[in-house]
Amino acid sequence: MDCVTTGGNVKVLAKAIHSLSRIGEELYLEPVEDGLTLRAVNSSRSAFACFLLSPLFFQRYQTPSDQMFRCKMPIRSMLTVFRSLSSLERSVEKCRIELNSKRSRLTVTLHCRHGLLKTHNLSFQDCESLQAVFDKDSYANILRAQPRLWVDTVLHFPPSLEEVNVSVNGERVWLRNHVEDDADTSRAMMTELCLSSEEFDHFALSSQTSITFCLKEFRGLLVFAESSGLPVSMHFDEPGSPVVLSVSDTVLEANFVLATLSEDSHQRNHNNNKAERPQALPEPDDFMSDDMDSYLIAMETSDLAGPSHEPVTASCSTNHRARLPSEGDDDEEEDEESLDRPPNKKFCSLFFGSVLPVSSQLTNQTVQSQEVLASDSEDERQEE
Amino acid sequence: MPLSTQSQSGNDEYILVASLDNARNLSNILKAISFKDHAIFNVTQNGLKVTIEDSKCLQANAFIQADIFQEFTLKEDVVGFQVNLTVLLDCLTIFGGSTVPGVNTALRMCYNGYGYPLTLFLEEGGVVTVCKINTQEPEELIDFDFCSTNVTNKVILQSDSLKEAFSELDMTSEVLQLTMSPSHPYFRLSTFGNSGNAHYDYPKDSDMMELFQCTKTQTNRYKMSLLKPSTKALALSCKVSVRTDGRGFLSLQYLVRNDDGQICFVEYYCCPDEEVESNE
């Protein structure tokens, strides 16, 4: 693998890494034909971010010839290389990322002014592909605005605010801080902002809806969007379905996929709230029961991820998660099971199961397809 | 006691009187070596030399020549004493250390000899402060025995480029490795930290490289904790000379310009980390 970036793109790459560091502790790096992907996921698996830098972003882009390469490393290792954005801008002329497979090191070389050469040999770990399956184009609602608008809006919320609620109705968007059910509403400070559709570059709603998601991770994307000047799109559906925030231009695309609070807890919040609210949501249906909230994101661990997969539904309750039938346990699943979750956490996690692709393009995987549950002992006898 | 009664008649008692119109010309350079409390002053007709040592492995010296001072009177050949440098710096900046142009703290530093305190008269805007700092018997200084005839490799670099490298050094690395060589990589700083290793290479024909005289390839490691304080001196300086001798001892000499554009020097001597021997 050999990627070379020059000029202003070095700072863009650095900003992407800074932005991902707001999501998770580890950076997943995978060069594919479409470009270099940089991904991160948070520890509770409720936020996922992916940057795709197309080959055009680079002066030179060469993927590893032998096999699919993917790795992960602590994100602070990469942050060390790209720490000071101002000095990168001032002095770095070229940045090269190479895989030194013999020594299992990723070498990042910065060619700077005055002939100074900075070489970082970073250790990494092999890993499974980290890929969230989502189809933002299928979501009912899209808002797009200049990053300045989003930045100015979130500025009004205190940095400590965890969750923000976005409600849309006709021609308006409301942003409010989200207050937990059990919080004393008479003491909590409530902040509400209303934006009209005219402030947005694109405002397409198919229904009134109200979603609540984590503000901290949204701010992570704004860090990148503001410096790049690219408009930020927000794609969302009903509560429980993730919100996808994205920026893109001809050479890069970034998607931040954040889980939203599910319907039932959301309804309760609405009822508690004394302020006038837009009418909530589609009438309750079977999804309201504890065991059957739907996931619309599943995390794949096979290397055949693709956005065309059907979203997988699985059971999820607010306090525990059932496991998808899976053929191979992987580290992420085990991690999730052992996560110590606070009992009143209401986010649906982006489930990190090993979802088996139904496509017939399975390579030399030894896993069986989902249809076969158990082999007959008779089959074995026949094979002899 | 008001300053005026001290000024003329007081001079006869002191064996050292040194005055500066701008105390920052002393305090700034002393800050560059202030990583330990105790500093040894060695005063000669040439000027002031202030030394700080650490663990018998590192020595930092600041030189302020006699002609930097507006008044410099020394009644003996050599005067030596030890004071607490932190306290001294607190006194020198007692008026707050603000950098409003035109407003300076004036300093008169007086010493009466063995057993007497170091007396500082500081004045700013008509307000006078008198500080008396206890002195101690100066400790024996290490002689690193670093002389120019033993120098194997020497480079002089403009400080700006080294400043960037030092500010980015991986602090999880216990050592800083220095490679100097007549061939590639010429001048290389390396760290070995938790995330991997890093190298900073300066080519010999870089325009930041003012002098390049390397006779043999040498690689030496120095404890990061010992060298980290030298970044203060680096930050103040405009040029730095890096020299190693046959034993792998390191000499860093910093050229510092004070507020009035006058030149002072700071130097650091450091022993190599014992585990790695220099390559011949």
C-alpha cells in the first residue's frame, strides 16, 4: 500500500483523523479500490464514522497487491503524527502512507520544508472490517445546510450536553436539549432553537418526526465540515432509526452514523414535556413492545460489506440485547456482551453482530449459510 | 531602606555590583535553565555564569557577559555562591513580568561575599523592592571534560526547525537517540515510544543547516527526561550547535538574543544513556 498526499490535502487528512478521534479510541484503516477508508466506532457501538478518500484525493494511490489489507491502531498514534494542524499547514509539503508488511509497520512520512523528513513507523493490529450497513438515500427526511449554520446552532448548547433533539414539522426544524425522564424539569435549563426551511440548502421532509441523538459525535463531524466548508446533510427517519450526517465532495465522503433514541422512551419524554411540541410521530405499532424494537443497522464483520444489504432486524430491548444467530463469534460481539451498561440507557446500539451476507459471492469462508441449522447425522454417514 | 541611601555609600561594601536597566535580560535567560532549584553562580571579570545540574548526568550553563550589564563591578577575581533559582526568578519578576513596551524593571544585584545574602534592588515605575536571598556554599561542579579537540561531530542549525521537532517528540519514549554521520541520514533524532518509532532527519544541505562537520557515524541515546528541559533554551534561541565527542557526550550550545539584541549563550552537557554504546 502506498498513498501520497500533497499540499492542502495533508491538512484535510489530518482534520479527518482529528474528527474520528472524537468518535472512538481506535482508527480502522482499509485501502480499497474506491479509496482509502478511515473509520472509527465508539465503545458503546452507538456511533460510527467513516471517511472515504477517493484515489483522486491522492497524488498517488496504490492498494496492496496481494490481499485485502486492513488494520487498526490506537487513534492517538496517528494523532501524534498529525497533531499540530498549523504546523502541518505551514511546513508539510507531502505526506506518504506506506505499508511495510515485513516489519508489520505502517510508515507515515512527512516531507517538510527545508528538507526536513519526519518518519513515523506505527505498529498496528490486524482486524475485521468495520462496516456499518446503512442506506441513507432510503431515509424519509433530508436536511442540508452550510456548516456555519450547524456550528452556530450547536454553539447555543452547553459543551456538557449529551443529547440533542431535532424535531421537524412542515417548514420548521426545532433543536432542543434532551432531558431525561427522571430529571427534574423545573430545574433543568431548556434550550430551544427554531430554524426555518429557508436557512437550509435542501429541506425535504416526508413526515413530522422527532429524533434524539448524541451531540458530542455530531460536533466531531462539524470539526471537519467547518474547516472544509462543505455542506452537511442530515438524513433521518423515525426514532430508533439512525441518523446519518454526511459531507462529500468530488474526492471525499464522510458519513457519521449515530443511533437515535427509540420510540417508546421517546414518547414518554414527549408526554412529560410541558412545552408545546409538534405532533409526534406515527401511531405506535408492534415495534413498541420491549422485545421487538427494530434495528436498522447491523455491523458486518465479514469482508463482503456493501450498502445494498437488507437491514437486519433483531430483537433489542432497552436493557439487554439478544444475539443474532451467528456462525462465528468475533471480538466485537464478546466485547458487547461484556459491556457494563447503565440500566437506564435507552439508546439502541448499532448491533455489532456477524451478519452473514446472503450473496453468493462468499469466498473461502467456512461458515455455513443461515438456512442450515444442523447437519443430519445421516448426511455424515452418506459421506463415508 | 530607600534606594538612594544605598546607592553611593553602599557600593564600597559590596564585592559584586551588577546593574541592568531591564531585569528581563537576566530573568529570561535564567528561565531557560530553571529546571532545578539550586543554581551555582560563578562570577568573574568576564561576567556571570549560572549552572544547574541534574543527577550528575546533565549540566546547564547560562552565560551573561559583563558588557550586557550597565554596571559591573567585581572586587575579587572569582566569586562563587549558590542560591535557589526559583526564588531568584520570583524576585526578578516581582513586578509581574508584564511585557508592556517601555516599562522595565531595573535591577541592581549586590553581593557582599561569603556568608552574605544576595541582595536585589528592583525598581519599576518609582516603586522599589529590596530582596535578600540566602546564599549557600557552592557545590562542586562536574567537569564534563568536553573540549573542542575531542569533538567528532558538529552541526549548527537554525533553531526554528529544531523547535518544531522538539515540540512533537514522543514523550512516551524514554530515550532520545541522536545519529550524526557524514553520510545518510546525516542528522537524525529518533524516539521509541508506545505507538512505534519516529525519526526526524535533517539533510546536510538543508538551508536550516548552517554548519555540517561530521567525521564519523555516531549513534547515541540520551534520557528524554534529561533533555526535555533544554527545549526552554531552544525556544529562546536563534541558533543551536550540536556536538558529540568520542565518548558520546553531547554538547548543545544555544545562541540567545536578549530584549536589546545582545548575545548570550546557554549550553547543555549530557551523558549518553549507558545501555547503548556509540558506533564507531
